Amino acid sequence: MPLLEVNKLSISFVQYVKGSVQQRITVVDELDFAINEGEIVAVVGASGSGKSLLAHAIMGILPKNVETTGSILYGGELLDEKLLRRHRGREIALVPQSISFLDPLMRVGKQLHTRADGEVQDKERDSLFERFQLGKHVARLFPFQLSGGMARKVLVSTAALGRTRLIIADEPTPGMHPDDVAEALGRFKQLAEGGCAVLFITHDIEAALRIADKVAVFYAGEAIELAAADDFKGQGERLRHPYTKALWRALPQNGFEPITGTQPARSSDVQGCLFAARCSSYAEDCKTKRPESREVRGGMVRCLHAT
């Protein structure tokens, strides 16, 4: 049984257009995936593709005007508010994308300690501070006194504890020195080897591939491919979706080929495949038929013509 299982998760909200006229926009559409204990699943994709919304949905911190359908299971149980209150900050931990998640009026050290922490967790966090070269004085600072890189290290330290069973790391490494990035990635890997499940959300495919077992590729609110990390090799011959292949070939070491066009807004009236207008493998039915998730060569893909 997967530790975390997301079934047909859709996230939508209402916005006002033309004065008082309302329009419902689906920003994440029927998302399916699962993470096992001891597994690292990386989520990659452009800004606006729904990566952070997924993290917030799992943690139960979406805005109140957002509507969700589908289900999220944790350990086989529905992850509702009651179960979240029991495990959030203990077994389930978030490394948030923004340092605004730190209370600006509270010293860092006080924010790092929770009621669930004992002497073991405090020593473990002190050890992480040492490994990230954060002096003991950092605990006495306020968030505004931290550099961007220091704040990232603090945020990683709040979650990367041995008691954690599920970590959702939302862009945890931007602004960090390469040595600190390696240290953070190594810590996530170490926790996974101890049985923790890690959802690693990032723009950095290369960083993801250093630790991930699987990679989920997001595009315009859809998970369009779920592939083993080992599939990202050569010119992307083992990848399935044209967008995933294009992302891989856009890396400097793989040819630095640009992807034409832009990701469509979810409010746009696209009837068929959301990637069709940019796709090198475009066919006429891509314009009218929305692809469903299906298994191809041991991975998942949303593409009518993937083989």
C-alpha cells in the first residue's frame, strides 16, 4: 500500500470576469499518483503548472475559496482535517517554497521547536544546523535577519527529522550554495533510505535526478508523465511525452533546444490536448480529444500518440 495516494484530484476556484460575472477555473485536473515509503518522487514543470497547489492540497492549507474533488489517502486512510491535525508537523512535514511561512515576529529557534519534539529531535536539528554551517546564533535571529540561502537551510531543518514519514519539499534549494544543495539532497536521500517518503517539487531537473526514484512532469495543471528517473538518459529516447522530451533536450548538456510557445492558462478554452499547439508530434485529433492517463512502457503518460 502506498504511503500517500492521490486519486483524481482536481483543484478549482472562482474568479470574477466582466464585473459580477463568475467563471470557475480548474487549475489542477484529475491528478493521480502515489508515493511509497522509502521512495522519492520529484515533481517538475514550469511555473503555474500546479506543483505548489498539490503540496498545499496535501497539507490542507489551500485558500478557503478553493474547491477540491477527488481524494488524498495517507496510509490507506482519507487525509481529512482530523487526520492532518494528528500528523501535520509530526509525521507529515512541509518544506515551503517561500520564507514568508516563517513568523516574522518570532525568533527562528522558537519556530523550529514543536510540542512533538523531544531531546532527540533537538539534537538532530542542532546537527543539521552544523552540517549547513548555521551557527548557534541563528536560532536567536528573526527571519528578516536571514539571507535567502540561510532561510532555505532553516526551512529544510524544520522538516528533515528522523520521525518524519512524509516530506513535501516545495522548491527547497534555490539560493543555496552548491555544497549546501548537495547536503540537503543527501539528507532527503538519507531519510528515504530510512523509510521516509519524499515529494520533491522543483524546477531543477538535474537536482531531482540526483535523488529521485520517479519523476512526475506537470503541464498546465496536469501530470502528463510519470517516469523512472533512469528514463532520463541520452536524447530522451525512453521518455514518452513530447513535452518531457522537449524539457530534457532544452538542458544545456542535451542540446539547449528551446521549446516554442508558452504554457496555456487554465482559463483558456482549449478543447483537446493542452500541449498540442507546441507539439512536434501534433496530429489532427490532438485538437479535439483530451488525453487520458494510460500506461506505456512501465510509465504513465497523457498523450494520444505516445508509444
